[in-house]
Amino acid sequence: MNTLWLWVGFNLFVLVLLALDLGVLHRKQKEISIKEALWLSLGYFLLAMVFAAGVFHFLGAPKGYEFLTGYLIEKSLSIDNIFVFVLIFSHFAVPAPYQYRVLFWGVLGALVMRAALILAGAAVIEHFHWIIYVFGAFLIFTGAKMLVTVGREPDIENNRVNRFMRRHFRVTETFEGDRFTVRRNGVRFITPLFIVLVLVELTDLVFALDSIPAIFAITTDPFIVYTANVFAILGLRALYFALAGIITRFHYLKYGLSLVLVVVGIKMILNAWFGTKVIPTELALLITAVLIGGSMLVSLLKTRGAPPADARTRTWWVPGSPTRPKKPEKKPDQP
């Protein structure tokens, strides 16, 4: 099958999906309900499975297993993105209807960035085979670092990007609807929503530096790497709205993700060293599924009865206010 037509056909399919999403399904600004988000997530998952079936049929079983393993890894790592998105949206008190617009443009930017990183990574591996050992070591290091830093939250208030943009750009005190920029008295201002968009894009870039080497440990076929990434990213927005209220219950997922990165890093190094598939793709798929599924199950069991923390609607502070309102202090016990 002609490779060029595969790339053209798939990207046209993605553009149609994005146009359908923004132009038809979510043309009017509104809050996405959990029920709708779950249906959208299921729809994107089923599309990925239909595509996987096509890969098995047209490109063969090895490519099919590579796509499934890569998709599972990318989908799992995308949940880690959601942890940070929840923190960003909560910190800036972004109203739920505006969050979808930020994520839409964030996903569009992520698709472009990841396509560039994947093509660059494939070219580097093709010309400098030794880079595989660097990628493998990087994944092992990242997985170990993730294990050590589980539970730490990023300091968004003192984030360098946030401080830089507020220092070098005119920023409105409050949101201006869902607009990223506004003009006042002939002067252009950016809104806090634009800062949120930049932080979302940079978050995805940081996570891409982990996830793309991870999938290159499974396959070096740029088409498989790209399509697995795209399907994982396309469902990211729906997954966010489906999980935002219960994402804190998946605490142990980070342990599973860190172990997955270590495993695929070891797989990458061993397979490159021996010049054969010492750890086959099917085994990597099984290990990934067990680690991710097991960590999610343990998380849900350990947090049974925990109250939901719906970050989508937490709007008790308006960005630009001089200070955050203090939460009521507990009164001392009366004698």
C-alpha cells in the first residue's frame, strides 16, 4: 500500500473529525456533561480499535500489535496530562465552558508539535542508531524520577512561564468570555485564558518528550507512532471532562506509568543490543496492560468512599485579583 496515501488519508480523516467536533458537536459554548464526555471517550476509543483492525488487516499482525501497544502507552500517559490540566484550570479558576475551547486549541497545537517531534525522532534514529540507547536510558531515568516525585504538585503561581507572560505582556484582570486577546483603547491585551492555553501547550510538550521515546521503544515506524499518538490525543479532551471530578482517585496510576516507562526503556536497550526482539511486542502489550489496569484498580479500591473533587466547576477565585480569599479558619474547640 502506498505510504503517501496512508499519510494523506489519515490526516484528512483527522481534519474531518476536528471540523465535526468544533463545527457541529460543540458549536455552541456550553459545559460538557460527564455523560457526554464518556460517550465521546467511548467513540474515540472505538475509532482507534477500528483503525487497529485495519492495521492488522492491511499492514499485518506485527504492525497491529505495535499500534495497540503504542496506543495503550500513549493513552495511559495522556491521563497523567489530565492531572496537570486539573491543577492549571483550578488555579486560574477557568469556567467549565471555556475549558473545552482551551483544550481544543491545545490539542490542535499538540498534533502539530508531536508530528514534528515524531518525524525528527524517526530521522535521528535512522541515521544515528546509537540514539536508541539514549532514549532507553532516558525512559528508565524518567520512570525512576516519576516514582520518587509521586504526590508532588507543580507550583503554578510561581511558574516561570506564568510570571514571564505577566511581566512582559498586558494581561486583563479577569476573563473576557472565551477570548484569548482583547483590544482596549487601541491596545492589545492578552487574557488569563491565553496564559492557560500556553501552559497547556507546554505541558503537552513536556509529556511528549517522555511519551514519544516510549512508543519508539515499541516501533520505529513513523506512521504507527504518529497514528497511535493522534488517537490518544484526540480523545484527551473528552477524557478530561469524564475524569476531572475523580482524577484524584487515580493516585496509584503514576506508579503504574513509571513502571511502564522503565519496562519499555529496558525493552528498547535490550532489543537494540541483541539486534532482535528479546522482549516481543506482544509481551510488552501484556505487561503494559497489567501495570496500567492493576494500578487503576488498586487506586479505585484504595479510594472507595472518597468525596469527588470536581475541578471543572471550582471558580472561587478570579485570576487577576490582588490576593486569593482566605478559606475560613477552624474555630478552636470550646471548653
